[in-house]
Amino acid sequence: MSATGETKAITPPDIRLRKGQAPLVCLTAYTTPIAKLLDRHCDIVLVGDSVGMVLHGLSSTLGVTLDMMIMHGKAVRRGLERPLLVVDLPFGSYEEGPEQAFHNAARLMAEAGCAAVKLEGGEHMAAIIRFLTARGVPVMAHVGLTPQAVNTFGGYRVQGRGDDAERLRRDAAAVTEAGAFSVVLEKVPEPLARRLTAEIAIPTIGIGASPACDGQILVVDDVLGMFTDFRPKFVKRYAELGSAAEAAIVAYAADVRERRFPAAEHVYATASKAKDVA
Ligand code: KIV
């Protein structure tokens, strides 16, 4: 809260200053009700392109479009006051070059109302990150396992093992030098995550990258037990809402079939009553 009683929204520079401080709490959100639940508890809320797999039933993030990100970004914006809202640039919306990246990042910021964008890639994306950050677009980078490159990797594999660690060190250094305010490290072994976190000046946000990172992020539907198609080792489920929801639907279906629902209290009388307004 500010002196005027207004909630102060967290900004990219605030996140940058959290390097080495209390761990950053980050989750994804794709809808207004979930954003409202996260508002008082998260530092960063990400509208990840994981929305394609989690809510739209796609088999990877490759089919996610800019319009989908804008629509979900707007929905999340309506539910958030305090956390920094970051929206993913989807596959194909930034890789051609700086101008394409700026055009689409500006659409996300103007239409969805996010204060930053996230894009995948290390060294080879540095020029694009530099171009965006110099023009008022704060960038969260994403290195290690970058799901938009799943076909190049040949699966959702741990990155940075053995000699491959040097590639990730170059990636993390390049996105830092290019001006990213933070970087997601995905599926990186603990010693490497610890080393990268010590070597770069911006906060590392881990997903499958150990507690050594400056913060943690998970997909909210994984945390709630709502997305159960697969479960990576790095996911911890804090609730089983998927099974609770199924149990509720089973009970509803049985009530309808047995004519137990609707019951008297759910039925409107002929003469209007005060309690009938809803
Ligand atoms: O798309 C996504 O949700 C992400 C995170 C989980 C980091 O990129």
C-alpha cells in the first residue's frame, strides 16, 4: 500500500532489485478468477504460452497465437493489482528480427496491459532483447529448456548437462548483458543453476532449476492439480482440484439422473418472493 492507500504495482526495476533477496514468488495465470486468487500472494504473474496446452488442449506451445496471448493477458489484467504482469511472446511472433518483436511486444503491452514480455532463447536472442529494452519493453528472458524449441531438442529434456553447461553460461550472460530484467531457467541441474545465479546480475527464476534460483515459477494448474495430462518431476501439487471437480460432476450427473436436482430451494415460485431476485 502507498501513503495514499493505493496498492503499488510491482515494476520490472523492483524485480531487478530483488537479486539475492527474499525469493520471488511467481505463478502462471490465464483467467480473471485465478489472477484474483494470486494477486496478494505473488510477485510476478506470467500469462505463459503454456495456456495452449493447459487450457486449449494443444500438444505443444507451438500453435499458440498472439491473439490468444492478448485475450488471456486482458483477462488476467482485470484480476491483478499488485504483481508484475508478464505475457509470453508466442512462437513465431518475435524470432524474425527486432522490428517484428517490437511490433508484437507493443501490441501485448498496449492491448493486454502487461508491463513486460517474456521470450525464449539466449545468445541468439540478445540483439532482439537489446532492441526491445532500449525502446521501453522490459524483457524477461527464458533459457535452458525452452519449450518452443521442443523439436530442436527432441523432447522436453534437461539442459546444460556436461559440456552443454558452457552454452547455458553464454546464454545467461548474453541476456543479462542485453538488458533483460530477469531470466527463467527451465530444467537445469542444480549445480549449474547455482552457478548461473551467482554469475549473473539479474534474478534467476527457476522451474525445475533447484532452490538455488532467486525465485520460483510453476504453472498454476499443476500446483492446483487441475492439469493432469503429464507431471514433470519439478512439479509439486498443493491441491487435487481436478479430482475434487470430477467428484462434484459425478454427484451432479447422478442427482440429475435421479431427479434429486433441482430441489425445491432451486425452483422459482409463481408469485415473486424477495429471495428470488438471483
Ligand atoms: O509458458 C509458461 O507457462 C512458462 C513458464 C512456466 C516459465 O514459460
